[in-house]
Amino acid sequence: MSTRVMEERRAGGAAVLPPAPVAVLGLGSFAIGTDMFVLAGLLTRTAADLAVAPADAGLALAVYAGTYAIGAPVLGTLLGGRRLRPLLLGSIAAVGVAAVATALAPNLAVLLAARALAALAACVHVPAAAAAALAAVSPEKRGRAASVVPAGSSLAMVVGAPLGVVLAGVTSWRAAFALVAVLAAGAAVGLWRAGAGAADLARTTARERLRPLRSPALVGTLGVSALLMAGSQSVYAHVDLLLQGWAGVVLAVMGVGGLLGTWCGGIASDRWGGRRVVAVAAVALATALVAVTADLGGAGLVVAAAGWGAAAWACIPAQQHRLAALAAGPAPVVLALNGTAVHLGFAAGALLGGLALGAPGGGAGAVRLVVAACCGAGLLLHLVLLRRERS
């Protein structure tokens, strides 16, 4: 990179960089998203190769989500105030190492350890990349910069994960994680050459991060996020087992639906409020999940998968809208808590779905009961919170 580009034009203490380096931050998010989403479509192959039950292989998804949920607030506190550049480079390198370890895993124990490492690396890289994107541009461009990291993750659902599933079908499930390692290496090289990360990661104490939890309304709203995502993940974590042969298609279609749902959920929340959007999305999510597991096949399955993605991802901006309206604490802290709640829901859903599949007489019908219980509880809690707000 030229000296002119690398020179810092101080704006709030951060270097203002051209658009290309900001786009490179999205590549790291794309690699992490592919790493996070692809295993759901590979559980049958993974279980057969490691000689374990498919539900046991599904523990890898629960371990990833649980580690992310716990690691994000802990590491966010410990690493606050550190320079972004070493955090970005070190964490994306760790993602690549974890992907290689996953690809080479000889047994389930090593696989679970590798997924835990991947989650720890991801929960450091994602907020660091988001902060670097904002610090790398002038104030009037921060809205667009803020969309780069989420866009990389969304694109991973549409392209990265399905591509990994196709690659695994041609060779081995391990090749999908070799792809992740290549993507992570490419992101590391791009970040190094771009010179992004001249600012510091915001410093927050554990007390500051936990203070908003004093609000019962906020805790309840986080519970809604966790319950709805648990319902979704109880199917997603085991989509390869529930829809053998259709996993790659479903993941791709769900990703497209997710992109649409994120956009529409945000617009609808601004127009009608997050309350109504969450209620509608919860009902639509449960309906779509039941339809996906009902062996519709063909066009019916595609429509259900699109509805699933749209409903699940519409919940996220709607819940963020709800949390912001509560004014229970600084927006970054509250939204980080929502991210933790979402990943706790992911972990719980993966575990519950695995238990439903592995139980005597279990199967798709048992998973549908988990969906009904989680989404129903989430909707009920949401309605109770609304009633209290009106009283």
C-alpha cells in the first residue's frame, strides 16, 4: 500500500482509510460466517467419518454457540482498550488455525475443542472488525461502514455455507473447513495489506456490561431473543439429518430469505414498531419451521425455507429496536447482551434438537415439539412484556 494511503488522517484519533480496506473487513466476516454455518449441512458425513451418532456430532454446534455466548462478554472486557490491528490479525489467524484443526480432527473430542477455539476467535474478531470499519471512515460514511461486517456474515449464509456443502459432497466434509482456512488466510493477508485497525477497541468494565441486566424488561426481552433463536436452531443444527439431500439447497434459500428478512424487519420496525414485528415474526417462524420439517419436498420446502430465514432474521432488527426503546443502558452494551442471548439460544436449540432426535421414538415430530415449545414460550413472554408496558 502506498505511503499516501497509509498516512493517517486523524479523525477522532483513527486513520481514515479508503473504501477497499473497509471491504476487506467483510471478508473476515464471510470466513467466520462460513465456518459457523457450514457444519449444519455436514453432520451426517461428519458423524459417519468420526464413527459417532449424528446427534453427538451436533454437539459441535452447541459448543460453538455456547463458547461464543460466554466468550464474547468475557473477552470483550479483558481486551478493551487494546489496539485493533493485532486483535484483527491474531483472531482471524486463530480462525484459520481452528478450521485446520477441525478439518484434521481424528475424533469427536478434538472436533469439539477446535470448534470452541473457532468460537473464541470469532467473538474477538467480529466486534473488532465492526469497530475498525467505523474508525476507518469519515463520520458521514459510518452508516455504510457499519453494514460491512453483517453483510459478510449474511453472504456466508447464501454463498459460503452452501459452497462448503457442495465441496463436501464432491470430496469430504473436511474440505469445507479447508475452504474456511483459505478464506481466513485471504482475510489475514488483506487486513495486513490494507492497514486497517489503527484505532483502539472500546474499553468497558464487567460492571458496565452487566448493569443493564438490572432492568426486568430488558432481561425479559433478551429471553424472547434466546427462546426464538432456540426454536430456529433446534432445526438448523440438524438440518442435514432432517432433510437429507436437501441441506445445501435449504441453507442457500434460507440465507436469501434471511437477507430479505433483515431488510424488511428493520423497515417494518421503524414503521410499525418492534413489538408487532416480533409477534408476527414469532408466529411465522414457528409455522415455517414446522413446514420445513414436514417432508414437503420440492417447491414447498423451498418456500418454507425462505420463510424460515425471513422470519428468523426479521426478529433480530425488531428485537434491537425493542431494546433500544427500553433505554436500559448504552446501545453497544445492550446490543452485545442481545448477541449473547442469541448465541445462548443457539446452544440451547442445538442441544434440545439433538436430544429430540436421539430420544426413543424421536425424530422430526419430536423436533417440531421443541420448535412449538421454544417459539410458543418466546411469543408468550413477548406478549406478557407488552401487557406490562401498557399497564
